[in-house]
Amino acid sequence: MLFTPNLLNRLSGSYRHLKVPAVSAPAAQRDPAVVETVSRMLLDIERRGMDAVLDYAKKLDGWAGGDIELGGSRIASSGDRLAPDLREAIELGAARTRAFALEQRSHLQDFEVELIPGLVTGARYVPVSRVGAYLPAGRFPLTASAFMTVGVAKAAGVPTVIACSPPQPSGGANDAVTYAAHVSGVDRVFVVGGVQALAAMAFGLLGELPVDMLVGAGNAYVAEAKRQLFGVAAIDLLAGPSEVAVIADESADPELVAADLLGQAEHGPNSPAALVTTSEALGRDVLVAVEEQLSTLPTASIAGAAWRDFGSVTVAADRATAVALMDDLAPEHLEVQTTDDDWYHQELRNYGSIFLGRWSTVAYSDKGMAGTNHVLPTAGGAKHSAGLSVSRFLKPLTYQRIAEDATPQLAHAVQVISDSEGMAAHSATATMRLDRLSAAPLAGIAS
């Protein structure tokens, strides 16, 4: 996660790097071997159906036979096998995420307007019918993913939401992930992972019709499968490694900034973490604090590698330059820790989700406690796209109702445009209505 050359050529303010990534290639890059493997698997599953899914489940998930679907009682009782404080935290996260999604939904309202007399137009927000959610449960089970995918889809009014999650080494489901899906309103849960899970949902191999939309994070194979299945089903977005960036000034606490950078670097050894600061002293203090925290961090082998290879610290001459640099990065998660957070909030344009003030940290959203969605664009995608929300599961379906008295103006304009394009059939749909309209009074006299 570095700044693009075009931006640097246009930037009027000055800046300099205190630390640059050790790896120059992007953190999120399509691996040809991954692309080829996913293509082969999807073609095989499309041809052989569930037999292929189970073959891959046996080979890749360690499936040992039996039903891959969790029974209703097993899903409902998953919370009983959790520590009480974990169960309570899951319930809180699900409730917060649902509350935020329902508030979003309340602002997406059907409407109808008469543009001119006789021309009535409008839109209805209609949820998609079936959603398939992928719930990661590998090295770091992402418990809150069910809140953001299953729960938000249900808040949007999606009738059927099924979920797939890879099995644990024991062969069973992860109870925390399952319970998160349960309290989020999931309809069915299948213990199957990776490419085969996405294909099974997209191709309708799990006793359900094919899903209309695939959502949820995953590894490079999952992301590539979603890319290749786009068109068979809609997808939420193509997410790469988790990213964090911080804008901070001299008022920020270097230990908190360092902790927040490492908090997202912990996601994986290729997770970018960037600091843009208007204070060189703060930047140097953060560099020291990162190394101190890595010396005792249990996941230092992951976070340390990410910081070494994809971490950066940049000193900007002023806050306008800091904003320009950060908008060019367009990070997935953006924290602002300054004496004027509101100014930055108004000026910044490109980010997946923003966290304002020293008391706001990305982890609060990651775990579902802030209510906002953590399925967000990466690799600069925030320049043009937003993250997953309740609106993504809704189709704003437009309609129009044309009355007789609006016909002359509309039909004449359509005839003129269609004739200029040489589209005679289009023109006829308008002129035939004009003919009937002009004949209507005569028909009335004849009767």
C-alpha cells in the first residue's frame, strides 16, 4: 500500500518517508497458479456436481463422510458449548450489527413521483431471494463475519440465507462461528470450505436453488472463486488482504497508533499498514513503539512480517498533503487521531470505513461491536466502491405508469429519436399509440 506515481507527480505539498515497504509488489495480486486451480475446480464441480464437491471436501477439508449439513438442533445448541462471556459477546455483536443495518434499511424507502401530469414513476426496494454466505474458520475464525453477511442480509429482508464454513481439525463446525450465524438468522449451515463451498451454493447443489448472491471473506482461492463465479451469482466485492491506515498528528498516542497498525497487520503476513502523520516526532515514536510491541506480541511472526514487508510511515508537510496522500491510498480501514478529526472527516473521500478519534479502533468494527460492516473494499477499491451494507442485498426496482394525456409529448419525442437512429420498431411502438390516441374521439362519435 504505497502512493501512486501519478499522485506524487501532481501533489503540491511535500512529504517524506520514514519507512517504506520492503516488498514493492502489491499485497493483493492474482496468482496465476490460484487462477488456474480455481478454474479447474469450478469446471469439475459444474460437470460432476455434488460428487465433485464431496471429493474436494475429502481432499481439502478433511471430510470423513456423513452429512455435511448441520442439523437444526446442532446449530441451535452451538452457543451452549461456548464460554458464557464469548456467547454474550457474540449476541451483543449480532444485535449491534442488526440495529445498524435496520437503521440503514429505514432510510431506503420506496417512492413514487408524478414527473409531469400522466407520467408516474417510482422505485421499490426488493430484497434478493437467496444469499450464500461464506464464513471463514481457519487459522483465525472470523466470528463476526456472520453478523455482517447473514445478519445484514436478513435485516434487508432476504428470505433464504445459507452459510458454508470449513470444518475444524476435529471434523466438526466451529461453534462460535455457528452460533454467530444462528443468532444472525441463518436458515441452513453446511460444513464445507473453500472453492467447493462457493461452487455448491452458486450451482444449487445443497438442496437449495442456486443462490442469487455470494458474500463473505476468505483466502486467495475463495476470492478467486468469487471472481470467476460473478455472473453466475452476484458478489459483495473482491477483497484482498486486510488493510489499515492512520492519519495522526503530534497529539496522538504513539503506543495506541502502533497497536492499531499491528492489530490489522495480524490478519496476515501480507496485510498493509500505513501511517501518514504531520509530526515527524510522532512518526519516529510509532516506529519505536511498533518494535517494542512486536517483542512481546504472540502473533509477532505474522504481524511483524506484514509490518516489515508492507508497513509504511510517511511525514506530510501539512494536513492537506496528508489528506491527498491518504485519498490516494484509499485504505480499507482508516483511523484519524488528531486535534481536528472533524476537519479530516469532511475532507477525506476514499476509504472503506473511517474511525474517528483515539477511542475508535478498527477492532471494534472487526468484531461487530460498532455495528458497521467490516466487509470493505481493499487494494484501492475504496476510490470507486463502498463496503457491504443492507443496500447491497436490495434491488431498487423502478416502474412507470403512463396515462393517455402524457402520451403525445412522450411518443413524439421517442419517434423523433428512434427515426434518427434508424430503429423503426422502436418508433412504431410510439406512433401506433399516437394513431390510437388520435382515433379515439372518432371512435367515440361513431358509437
